[in-house]
Amino acid sequence: MAKLSVLREMWEFIRLHKKYWLIPVIVVLLLVGVLLFLTEGSAIAPFIYTLF
């Protein structure tokens, strides 16, 4: 439940302060985090880590 409140607060900040350019930045960071999490134990992990 606490994670949802963080997302709600982030959305309120973006909406109230008109910082809509933050949305793509947050989405890209979330996608990179998910990619790193999912490939942590797989055989392609060394190839993913060379990108960063």
C-alpha cells in the first residue's frame, strides 16, 4: 500500500507543478530497473551489464 502512495504523490507533484517531461524519464528508469531485475540470474546477464 505504501508503494501506491509514493506513486500517487509523484503523480500529484507532476500534475500540480506541470512537470510532464518527467514522465518519460521515470518510465525509462523503471524499464531499465525491470530489465536488470529480470536478467539477474539468466545467461544473457553479462551482455546486459556490458551496456551499462
